[in-house]
Amino acid sequence: MLFEIPLSDSEMADSRPGPHTVDQMIRTSVSMCWMLLPKDRRNVQELITEFQRIVDRVLNDLREDAKHFGISAEPVPPENSGQ
């Protein structure tokens, strides 16, 4: 995980997005990509190609940013809860 949000405050924990938030955001992005495609290019394969191109670019930027800002690309181990 690149960013860790402390959840010591119960209000902060209650305001956390639910498990379907990421799914819904991706679906909304796919729909937006569909709407922005020129009408003569609106087909499933074109949508997949363009969306994959965008996702690949975002992930490559994330890797590059992590390297430049000294953020580890490795998973952060969970904190020891004293057990």
C-alpha cells in the first residue's frame, strides 16, 4: 500500500468508502470513456483498447512517481498489534 490512512478516530473509520467504491469508480470511468469515443469508433474492442491504454499509462506513471519520491513499490507489512 502506498498510502496508509490512520483510523484512530471513529468518525474517520465510519466515513471510509465501502467495498464497492473502487468497482463503481472504474465502471463510471469505462462509461465516460465510451461516451468520449467518437461515434464511429464506439465498439467494445475500441473501448477495451483505449481504456487499457489509459490504465497502463496511469500505472506506469505511478511506478515512476514512486521511484522519484522514494516510495517503495513493495507491499507494506501490517503493523504488529502486539499479539
